[in-house]
Amino acid sequence: MTEKRQLNIEVESMHYQKLLIAIDDDDTISSKRAFNYACTLAKAYQIPLGIVSILETGDLNIYQSLSPNVVEGRREEIAADLDAYVQKAKEFGVEDVTPILNEGNPGHVIVEEVIPSFQPDLVICGSKTKPSKHLIGTHASYLAKYAPCSVTVVR
Amino acid sequence: MTEKRQLNIEVESMHYQKLLIAIDDDDTISSKRAFNYACTLAKAYQIPLGIVSILETGDLNIYQSLSPNVVEGRREEIAADLDAYVQKAKEFGVEDVTPILNEGNPGHVIVEEVIPSFQPDLVICGSKTKPSKHLIGTHASYLAKYAPCSVTVVR
């Protein structure tokens, strides 16, 4: 027979104060849901929302990475998309929106540079739709493991 | 000059419909925050909350696992704690609370058995406070990687 144990817990309301949404242009389905979720939370609690997009320099092959035009073109594309995301968030009703553009390996850059600088207490990211043991949202997984704050991986 | 690109996104409100909180008795700090967060969401949106606790059979060494008394004692302890969590959630204002008790490897059991059966669209779990590259919430990390639904790792 189990007796009634006293647990040292008193439930308290808990809300996040500052959100960061990581945009991944290559993953439209879960990325879109993640963006919806981030905007919903930021609007409901009237908290600041950072939108970060990373130019994945590892995406470009060596030939391309040697061509400044290719990199510059991709950077401009990402910057334009980022502007569009900021605009959409504001139209939805999020008042405090900060665009953050960086480059390198997304997981590393977000954990090592973006989070320490922007200081969100929750990072939201998509995850390449349904996972299998062979197809994992690498960046999402890295964030969930190494971010110093809470992380929501949206599927 | 970046030109205004048209992004095919229209922001929509997004809320989760059914939550699962994974309780870890060994990790009181982030586990407590995770429990607070799960109760806050479940109450705010008036959605069902499942509370799952797993008897980690791998925790017990071979000598102990051969003793039915040790395993049974631990199982009763966990069942009593689970009851207490359910009670606390209800007192906080969550109406629909389901206790789920299972045993084995927490990550595997939750992904392979609990989620398919309970069908939450968001799993919330703690993560052994601040991570380092050598001390990771193994179960949290596993859930974030392999759960078929969204996962929030709380720190």
C-alpha cells in the first residue's frame, strides 16, 4: 500500500520573458509552425521576440564559397527573408521584434553568440518535420542539448 | 540592395491541445520548473495534462534488481509521488489530469509507449539544470531528438 508522501512542491505560474525563434529557410513545415508558436506566445504575453537567421556557410561548396558573389547573393536573400519575418510578426501583433542575422554553423553560432548576447529564456525552433533515427533536425537537437536556456523543438 | 521578397507565410495563432509532463525525481530543479510550466499551460488553455513517471530499472544494480522487495518499494515510492503531483496540479487548477506510471529506460518508454498511447502534441521535461558538454540531461536530449511531437526542454 502506498502511503501519502509529502512532496516539496508548490505549483507556481511560470511564463517566459524573452523569446528567440530560429528560422530555417530549408525547413518550411516545422519552421512555419515554430514561427506561429513564437508569435502566439510573444503576442499573448507581450514579451520581446528575437528572430535569428543564420547563413549556413557550410552549405556552400568550396567552389561557391570562393565566389564572393554567391555568398553575397545568399546573404541578401536571407536578410530579405528576415525582414519579411519581422514584418509578419509585427502585423500579427508582436510589438518588440529584433532581427538577428549571423553566419556559420547555426547550432554553434546560436549557442555561443546569439543567446549570450540576446539573452532569451526560451528558444523555439523547427525540426525537419517527423523525425526518424536517420533523419534528425541536427540544429534543433544541438540547441536542445547545449542551449543554456529552455528550448522548444516544434514538430 | 535587398529587394522585398514575398515570403509564403501567414502567421496563425498556434496552441497545443494535449500536454505530457515527464517527471524526474532525480532532477528537482529543472523538473520543478517544468512542472510549473506544464501546469501553467494546461490551466491557461484548459487542456488535458498527462503526468508520466518512469521507474528507471537501469538505476537498480543487479543485486538489487534481483530483490523483489527493493523494486517494489521503489515502485510504491514513485506511485505515491505521482499521486502527489496529480493532486498538486488539480489544486493549481488543471482539471483534466492523467497519471501514467511505467518502467524501463525513460526516453525509450516515453517515445515508444507513452506518447503513442496518450498522444500529446507537446511533451515538457526538465534537463538537469545548466548543461555542459559533459553533463547532459540524457532523457531530455533523447526526447527532443526522437519524440514524434513537439518537445520543450525546461532549464
